Amino acid sequence: MSSPATIWGGQYRGATLGFFGLAFMVAYSFAAVTTAMPAAARELDGLPLYGLAFGITMATSIVSMTLAAHWIDRSGPQMPLLAGVGIYVLGMFLSAWAPTMELLVAARALTGFGSGLDGVALYVGIARVFPAHLRPKMFGALAAAWLLPSIVGPALSGVVTDHFGWRWVFGTVPVLAIAAVALLLRGSRGSGMNVAGEDAVPRTTAMPGSRWSARLWWKPAWAVVASASVLMLGDATTLVQPWWPAQLGAAVVLLAVAVNVLLPRGMWRAAHGLPSLILMRGLMGTGFTIADVYLPLFMIDQRGLPAWLAGLSLTVGGITWAVGAWLAGRGTLRPGQSLRWGAAFMLFGMLVAALVLIPGWPVWIAWVGWAAAGFGIGVAYPTQSVVVLGESAPSEQGANASALQLSETLLTATMLAVVGAVFAALLGLGEAGYAMAFGVACALGLGTLLVSRRAAAGQA
């Protein structure tokens, strides 16, 4: 009997709905919490801790991503996935009941820890449940799962916050999580979700240099160092404390050492295979995020647009991201083409969007550019995941999926802190801060394009 040609076939429908539901939960909670957090900070008198409430989730996810790699490769992705969702739900529940901002930040730390486990296990789970020819379609569906919350999530959570209170926003996420997990467990029975990597189906393609996970037992300790360094860096770049230069130096040194331990050897020189794919993910995700953060702010601050219209770029980019992921999932482009063309479209879109910085240029040019950038990352982003998982041994899928996400998380957290500090120093100089932010984003986009050529080498 021939294998099903669609992820929505009877054999895979339940698992597809489960994975889709979990991705939708994370996307919805991200959009909803971002909208509700200002109200929470005001009610709890915690505006000084507002930034930490977001930064702490990224920091704790670094630790759990590293733990997930070891756990998944030795027991399969099912238990880490369940544990991650459980911790995530607990963090959201505690956030909804937090009486002080300090406890809300602590609950957010739990949420970040759970999302790190969940994110890595989700990737490996897809590799265990779906055959290779269906994985691109499933990763394309994950992009669609992010689309709807990015469009309606902020508005919906804003209505809930205004009429019922911010606590109800946090309290709705556990319902989505429980329903998604139930569907996933039922739909993935007998698929190898709870089988250790050594016992899973053997790989078909070797991945040179992927033995970097041999020292996983001591990597979690370095993940804690990296997590603390990210928080130290964010605090030092505010320039508030008199000892900030020493703190900044210590954070940079510790982070550099930790990154060298946590990520595969040869990544910074874009070695062929896994290292170049890992580096490409970090550069691409970070460049896109920086521009995504500062573009709406520029529209409001310098062009005087209302918030809903300034955020149109995010909606447009989300839609074209989903279109690009759908195209990549159809197999119309070969993996090597998806990586190169996706990087080229993203850089082109960033450069076009940056034209809005020039006085006299219409604001719609930014939306046109961001449509192209979103399409580009939509084409390349899921392809990176498909290639890494497809060319990893089952016993290394957790480690390699973890590295893919660690690269993006570490680089994004670091660059957002640095760019934010420079941007703050340039306040009062008109558009200089925005030019700097877009310049950094475009430089990362150029780096992505250059690395994509090595990442695409050898791909059919």
C-alpha cells in the first residue's frame, strides 16, 4: 500500500491537529501576553520589571532546550513534550493568579522553561511521526498555525483585557494546550514518539560533524551560564548601574565561551552541513526579529501612524510567511533553492522596507518590502528544520533540533539587548536610531544570504 500523500490523511490527521494545536497555543499566548502585559504591569505596580518579564522566558528556555536535547535522544520526544506543555501550562496558570510582579516574573520563568522543552520536542516529534516526504507539509502547517493568532490575537486579547482583565488572557492558554495534547497523543500512537533515538528508524543520510552532542551531560551547566549572561547583558546595556562596564564585559566573555560550548563546532566559519544550517537559522531569525520590532515603532514615532495601522506590516509579513511555508511544503522548490531564494527574498524585502526611512517616501513601501521579507523567511525557515532533521541520526535529532533553536534564541537575545542599548543612546537624534537598527537587520540579512550558499551545498 502506498503511503498517504497528505498530512490530513486518516493515519496522520490526529497528529497533525495535535502539532498544529500546540503551535497555535504558543502563537496565541505570545500575541495575547504581549498585549496584556502592560495592564498586568500597571495593576501590579511592576513597570520596572516589565522588560524582565519578557527576557526571563528567553533565558530559561535556553536551559531547557539544552536539557531537552539529552532527554529526547535517550527516551524519545513524547515525555519531554508532555513535561514541557505541563510546565508551560503551570507557568501560565500561576501568571494568571500572581499577586505581585515579582511572582509574575517567576511564573514567566516557568513558562519559558516549558516552551524550551516543548519547542525541541515538537520538532523531533514531527520527524518521528511523519515520513520524510510529509515533513515539509507539516512544517508549512506550523507556519499557518502562527498566522491566525498574529492577526486576531492582539485584538482579541485586548478586548478580553479591557472587559474581563488581563488574568483571563493568561488563563485561556491551558485550555488550548490540554485539547492539543489530547489530540496529539491519540493521533501519534505507535509512531515512535516514546522510543529512544537508538531504537528509532535508522537514518538514510549521514550528517558530518553532528557528533558535537557527545558532551551533553555538562552542556546544561553551560546553558545556565549562557542564560545568566543574557540577563546580565540586558541589564548592563541599560547603563543604569555604575558598574555596568564591568558587568557588560563579564557578560560578553561568559556568553562567548558558553555559545562555543553549546553550539556545534565550525558554526562560526559556516562549515558545510549542520554548522552552516545552524548559523543560517540564527542570522535569519535575528535579522528578521530586529526589523520586525523597530518597523512598527518607527511608523508610530516618526510617521505618526495609529498603532493598528503601524502594525499592518506584521500582519502582511505573517501572511506572506505562511504563503512561503506553504510553497516550501509543496516541494515546488528543491531544498537548496528554498534556502538560497528564501534568504535573497528576505534581504531584498528588508532593503525595500528600509526605504521608508528616507523622507518623502510613502509608508506603503515598508509593507511591500515586509511582504517580500516575510515570504523569504517563510520559504527558508521550515526548510532548515526539514533538512536538519532529515539528515540527523535518530539518536542525534534532539541535539540537532536543540542547536537549531539555541542558535536563534541566543543570537536574538544578545542582539536585541545591544541594539536596544544603542537605540536608547541615539534617542533625540531623529531617525538615527532607526537607521542603526535597520542597518544591523540588513547586515544580518546579508550574512544569511552568504551563509545560505554553503547551507544549500549538497542539497538536492
